[in-house]
Amino acid sequence: MSIIVTKGTLDWAYPPFILGTTAAAMDVEVTMFFTFYGLQLLKKDLDLKISTLGNPGMQMPMAGMHMSMPNIVSAIPGVDRMATTMMKNLIKKKGVASIPELREAAVDLDIKMIACQMTLDLFEMDQKDLIEDIEIGGAATYMEEALKSDINLYI
């Protein structure tokens, strides 16, 4: 299975890591290719946030009901930080693994994680800012993995 990881927010970090680690635990060979904003998920120091902008499906359980976040609230200073704090608290309260824990599980499960060289260059990022146990490669590196995969996901 190969997964292209393109998003770097807290809520978008979960699908690739949950699917990847679950597949690897089921003895599926998994490759994750981190490109554009998804490359943020490989940084040693994670500071993942949630953006309420363009996220109409976002509903947070509050006071016994579910509260939607209209796009206009993202213009209010501090709303994204508040939503991030609420989500992190909910994750902890419900016993859901954190992204650092899932990423560590991915390493332990021998998931091949590839950081996109073009994205590193484009955003002037340095490989030393990323976790260990990853490869550096480009589109051709991903294609080699994708062509061998039975399942290809774009997240």
C-alpha cells in the first residue's frame, strides 16, 4: 500500500497514520510519501493545529450537543488555537493515540516514510529538522513504490 500525504494539520494527520499503521499491523507493506504540507508531519518538533477555515464538516461535541464551526469564525483571532486545544483535549479524553505516538508506531512497524526532496527544496527545509528513519526521494521514488502497490491512497 502506498499513501501520498499532503496535509499538515492535526485533523488531516490522523487518516494516513491510522490507515498506514493498521495496514502494517496486518502485515501489509506500507510506504508513505510526504509532500507539500504533509511534510510538516515528519518534523522532529510537531506543533500541529486545526484550521476551521474551509472545514464545514467540523463539529465539536460541546455541552451535550455538536457545535458546527462556520467559516466566518476563522477570521476571529485565536479561534483556530481554541479549536486545536479543544480537539487535543477530546483526543486525550477519548484515549485516541496522539500523532507523535502514531508516527512512532509507523517507525516501529517498519513503514517506509519518504520525504519529498522537491518540497524540502521548495520550502527551504533542512533534512536535519525531520525525524530519523526516513528516506528522501522525489516523484519517481514514489512512482516506483506506487507501481508495486495494490492500494494507492491520496490523503
